Amino acid sequence: MTQDARRIIFLVSGGTRTGLGHVRRCLTLAEALRERRVAAAFVVVGDQAVGRVIRQAGGAVLGVVPRLAAARRLLAEDRAPRVIVDVKPARAREMASIREAAAWVGAIDDLGHAGRWADLITNSAAYAPLLRYGVRRGVRRLLGPRYALLRDAFARPAQRTARPGLRRILITLGGSDPRQLTPRLIRWTRAICPHARIDVVVGPFFTRLSAVRDAQASRVLVNPRDLAAWMRRADVAVIGGGQTTYEAAACGTPALGIETAAEQHRNLEAMARAGSLCIVGRASSRQLGRRYQSLLRRLQADPARRGTMSRAGRRLIDGQGARRVALAVVRSNGW
């Protein structure tokens, strides 16, 4: 390689409409790798705005490209790079091209598509151990919530008591909210819990802050670094069906999960079976408001159930996943 021999390039997708879930978990893994003296750099498939988010978090950005096919040229500037891929589902031909350009490829996978081209696969979904990965001999698989890529703040033990009623509710739908669902969630929540504190966390790509404030949120936080602290304060979290499901579980925070993208469906079902959340439904459903308010009433009236959900989440995820994956990356590369 042309630079530090202990170096990983993250090939990651994200954008103002697709959100930052992939980016945030890659930044978390990059930090865990730095603890093991492995340098990291990023190639972004998506918006220039994503590159700015990575730089603000202290990451080095080699370039931002609009499509995966263009990323190969950036990777070719390194001789035999080691690459971790975390992108939206891609065509096999594109991934074969990345495979040819790299000495080693790791995959942060969600759907079971990485078996033929990766040297190491990590999939932290609760259903991941049930997937049938068709892999080559010697490929390491890290499957299940034990490998959830969460920041250190989520690894701290949660001291929580399920108190009567719902005094604090956290609403967060990730880096963006293209359906503008957040203001409606605030209004639906206020109708059921008129005296509750409603804290709203929005990502850097959220565009309608005024609508959130007009909907009577108690506090609006834009891209806070201490999300874990806010999560732990909440009696219930209202979340999307991606990375935040693991964060809520690690904090022991009972959650109401909304499917904001089709690929979240299986994850929400698995987390619901594990007992850490209740599924509200698809963001596009006409019955979403009615279903949400019905579930909120049930949790408001049943602190024992919330206590059970809290314990289920903590049993599922201990917050050490990033360190486990970083160790596996180091060993897989012989460092």
C-alpha cells in the first residue's frame, strides 16, 4: 500500500434522503480500529454533505462519488487496499470490480448478499444467524447483535426503573426524515401524554425544524453527540427500524419502532421477537397514527411490560460489538 500498512478504507453510502446509519456505524468501527493502531479513511457513495459529516467527526475522506462504479478508481490509487464495504445493495458486477481492486474485503451486511465476495462478514441483525451465507472457505462470519457497532457511550450499564406513566419520551428517526413524520409523531404523542416531556433528536439533514417546534416538542436537539444519555433518560423511545433499534436496546430503553425503509422490516420483526420493542408499522401506512397511539397507551399503563422490554434489550446487546469486530478485522489481516 502507498501509505500506512495498517490501514482500512471504508467504502460507505449515505445521503440526505437515505440517511446516515451506514456512515455512523463505520465511524464507530473506525474508532475501534484506531484503538488497535489501524488507520482509516473513507470513500463515500452519495452526497457531498456526507463527506462533511465524516470530516466533522474526525474522519479522513478520500473522495465522494455519485455511484459505486466510480469508487473503484479511487481505490485503485492505493495498491492492493484493504476495504470495508457498507453500501446499499449493489449489483454483483460492481462488487466483483471492488473485489478485484482490493487485497482484502470486509462487509458490513444487512441482507445476506456479501457471501461471494467478502473475506469477513459482519451482520448485527437479530435475525442474522438464521441467514444462509454462501461463503468461500475461510471467510469469517460475525453474526448477531453481539457485533452491533455502537459507540462507547452505549456500552455503559443502564440503571433503569420502569416508573408509572410516561414522563419523558424521545423521538428520533435518524439522519433525515424525508416523509416529515416527526411533527406528526409529536402531535400524536401530545394527545396521549399531554404533560410528558417530549425530546426530539434530528439528524444533520433534517430540513423542517420549525415544523417540529410548532408541534410542541419540549426540546429539539440537532445531531447531539450524547444521544445515549438522552436515550437513557427516556421512558420510551420512538425510533426508525435501523441502527437506532440497537442503541435503544443497549440503553435498556423500551421502543416503538417504525419501518421507514423496506429493508428494516426483518430487523424490526426480530427485535420485537427478542422483546425490546413494539412494531408500529410502515411509515407510509394510513393506520400509523392510530396504531402508534394505541401502543403508546398500552406502554403508558403498563410499567411492568416496559421493565421487561428494558431487560430484554440489555440482554441482547452489551455495546461491545465494535471492539469485537475490530479485533476480528485485525486478526483477519494478520496484523
